Amino acid sequence: MPQLKFFFDNDVPDGAAVPCQGAGHVVIFMRDILPTDAPDLLVARTSESQGAILVCFDKHHKKIVPQLRTLALLKMDCTQPLAASRLADAMSLIEDEYALAEANGSRMHVSIGKGVLRTHR
């Protein structure tokens, strides 16, 4: 599996990076690149330009997706305390969906809820 890049929006707890890093992937924290009050479109464009999967809880990013052709989005629909465990549970699905999107020249869009994993193709 190739190494993936995850771009964590400010609303994602730092602890959620552990399963990503444990799987050998890179995590970029928004706060290390952008101001904490950066507009959603700038956050999404920065993630896209980094070739990273945008990880967020913010529902506004879903509206931005159509404006960006290659943005990979991992929408967290669970509670923040569950983020790390749900990411760990979903890691193989995320990796597979990313590989499939890359192979098809499409974007990856996955939603992770408390008891559901959803792909948007």
C-alpha cells in the first residue's frame, strides 16, 4: 500500500492521527500550515495541493467538494472522542477507496459515522 497523506482540519483531535501514522501514513495538521481561522475553501485547496486526504468534521466542506476536482475527503460523522477508534476501524477501507479513486482518475469521498462507513462514488 502506498503511503497516504492525511490533512487534519482543526476540528479533528490530534489523537486521531495515531491510527494513520501507525499504518505508515503521513499526517499534516492544518495549524502547521494555515491560520486556525482559515476559510474552508482555502483549507480544502491547501489539502488538495498537498495531495492529501482532507479529514474534517465540518459539514461545510461537503459543499466545497464540487468546486475542487481532485479533493479527497474523509468526512467524520462520529463524535470527536470516537475519531481515533473509527479511523483505525476504517483504515483498510480508506486505503482501498483511495487506491480505487487513483486508479479510476476519480476522487475519494468517505464518511465515517458512529456505526457506519460510507463511500460516495
